[in-house]
Amino acid sequence: MTGRSGGCGGSRNEGGVAIVGGGIGGLTTAIALRRLGLRTTVYERASDLGRIQTGGGLMLWHNAVRALRLLGLQDELAKIGHEIRAQEFHSWRGRRLARWPVSEISERCGVPVYAVSRPELHRMLTGQVGADLRLGSRCAGLATGADGVTVRLARPGGQREEIHRDLLVGADGLRSTVRATLMPYEPPPRYAGYTAWQGVVPDPGVRPGTFVNIWGRGRRFVYYPLADGLVYWDAITSDRIGHGLDALGSTGGQIVTEQFAGWPDPVAALIGATPAEEITPIDIYDRTPVPRWSTGGVTLLGDAAHPMAFNLGQGGCQSIEDALVLSQCVDAAASIGEALELYERRRVDRTATIVRRSRVIGSLSRWEHAALCRFREVFMRLAFRRVVYRKTFDLITGTDF
Ligand SMILES: Cc1cc2nc3c(=O)[nH]c(=O)nc-3n(C[C@H](O)[C@H](O)[C@H](O)COP(=O)(O)OP(=O)(O)OC[C@H]3O[C@@H](n4cnc5c(N)ncnc54)[C@H](O)[C@@H]3O)c2cc1C
């Protein structure tokens, strides 16, 4: 590939790589490509770092932790992560249905699982990228040609700029502008049928190292500890309950409190400790997987390439995998075209499987009928530990790097 340490290419092309989107995927890609000595710049539309990742927690499973370690971030990650050693599934009536000893897998593959605060993870990644992250730079369009890729950037105040690079990576999330340019006739993302509400609160005394999932009729509640004495919680309701909070005259806190009344401890305590007006709905979307992400010198990565429902906690982890694998492909290939072909070959099927499996789990979680939910509980008691546990972690740890 051209553009290593300064770049070459045609007369207008300055060489190197432009990444659109300064989320987990875009920043990790910059870190990975810079290790190859490539000139890499991240263009992020938000003008202020605090607005890119505004809150919440994130599970980094074995695959993502392994990739971040390979990128040299082992020590930084250990500082911000809280190690998760077990995952539990409970019924909304308080009965434990299954327990997964996650630490067994961690010991077997020599990699822990971390729960992290999103702002801390973002700080860690932006700290590595430094001045190569350009804020207030929105990708407003692009064109590909024989001499690389032209990206049109719009800046606050109406300023415009065009840049020319060998490779453009669209890491601009669910409603990616880069993807819309490559696939103009594609329908919009698909609403998965459920909505998440979340909070981060001081730990009211939850068990350290345990990720708890509570399943009820058309509703779920998950929580896990983060570092620094905090706990992240996520309440999931079916359909768009609570949309138009102003019209309803309620706060998110009131809606979630009502929806999860009577659920086992510490659900009420976690909701109650979160400022009611800060609890806002996040609709969950995905897309049916597609076989190709690349055209000319442009490719997609993370949610821009394969948005998935959050049920396996893999959206961010897969964007980290994409970043490492893309850098390996660029390193191994003789041309950008060859690198992107290799990247798709290694990533499309794996991510499609995870998108589909996340979709199935989401559908099961929406069941409301009492008999179906009882059947689901029996299934979780009998099969979750014996079958689903192994299948889930075979998938998560089944990386090719
Ligand atoms: C409730 C919830 C819980 C989740 N839990 C987990 C979990 O536990 N583990 C996990 O791995 N994943 C989880 N996910 C999924 C994860 O958050 C996403 O998959 C991940 O953030 C995707 O990262 P990304 O970098 O691809 O995209 P994003 O994080 O969406 O980043 C895209 C960036 O691009 C910028 N951008 C957009 N358009 C433009 C433009 N035109 N020009 C310039 N910049 C632009 C945006 O401002 C943004 O900063 C969860 C998701 C939700 C909703």
C-alpha cells in the first residue's frame, strides 16, 4: 500500500488513510494502522470529546480484550476494567436460572473479560490517537477514482475541505454517511423491537465480578459492576414504550420504575439512584448482513458495516476485531484492493453470524405470553449452562488473529 510514513500516490493524493468516525471502531483502527507506520487521520463530526461517548458501560469480551492486548493496550485496559468472572441469568421472580463461570474460559484462553465505563474506554483510545483525531469534521460526501479517494469534510461555521487519501475507512456508526454513499438504495436500519434505558450509579453492594441478566415478560434488566465503585444498569422494554416523554408528561425514571415494579433487588435501587430525567430511551437497530462492504479504496468497519443488536455484547467488540484484522490485511497485501478483499473474507461471515444470533436472542427476549415465558425459563435452566454457554463462548473466542 502507498502512503506509509508520509505517503505517495498521484498528484492530488496525499497518501495514507482517512477514517471517518471517532467511536470505538475508528479510534482502534487508527491505533492499529499507525503501528504499521501509516499516516492515519480520524475525522469525527462531534466538536467536543465529551459528546462522542456520553455515558454507560460496555462489556469487552475475550475477543476484544485479546485484540486490544495485541495492539499493546494491556496495561491501560487493566487500569480501567473491572474483571467479570461470572454471568448469571435470573427470572424476574428472583429465581436463578443459570450461571456461566466465565473465568473458566478466561483461564483457558489466558485473557480476562472486562466491564468498562464507555467514557474511560474512549479516553484511553483518544489518548493513544492524540492529534490525529480531528474533531468538528463531518464527512459530507466522497468520491472514488483511480487516484484514491476524495472525502468532503464540513466544519462548524460552514467551512468546507477536501482531502485525498489512498484508503477511506467508514467507521461512522449505524447511520453511516460512507455506507449510504456506497449503498444508496439500501433501506434504513431495522428497529429490533425493543428499547434500552440505562444508568451508571454508585455501587449499592452488588456482587463484584458478576454480570447479571434478569428476564421477564417482554422485559429484561441487566447490570454489572464497573471500576471505581460504579455499577452500570440497562433496562430493556419491548417496543417504543415511553417515546415522546414530554407528551406523556413522565420522566424516563418514572416509566422504567413502573415497568420494573416488583422485580428483585437491586433493580429498584439502581433505577432509584439514577436521576430520573437522565434516563432516556435508546432504540435498538440492526441490519441484515450484506456480502460486501468495500468499493475502490473505501471500506466500512464496526456498526457502519454490520450493526447488530446488543444481546451478545459484541457490537463494540466486533469493531475492535475489525480494526485489528483490517490492519493485518493491509500489512499482508500488495495493494489496497487485495487488502480489502482479504478483510471482507475474514470479517463478513463471522460478523453476519453474530448479527443473526443477536437477533434471535432479541426475539426470545420479547416473548410476553406467560406459557411461552415459563417454557423459556425451563429451557434456560436445562440448556443454558450445558449447551448455550459452550456455543456462545466458542463463537466469541473463535477469532482468527
Ligand atoms: C444499550 C447498548 C449496550 C451495548 N453494550 C455493548 C457491550 O456491552 N459490548 C459491546 O461490544 N457493544 C455493545 N454495544 C454496541 C456498541 O455500543 C456499538 O457496537 C459500538 O459503539 C460501535 O462502535 P463504532 O465505532 O462502530 O460506531 P459508533 O460508536 O457509533 O461511532 C461512530 C462515530 O462516528 C461519528 N460520525 C457519524 N457520522 C459521521 C460523519 N458523517 N462524519 C464524521 N463522523 C461521523 C459519530 O459521531 C461517532 O462518534 C451496545 C449498544 C447499546 C445501544
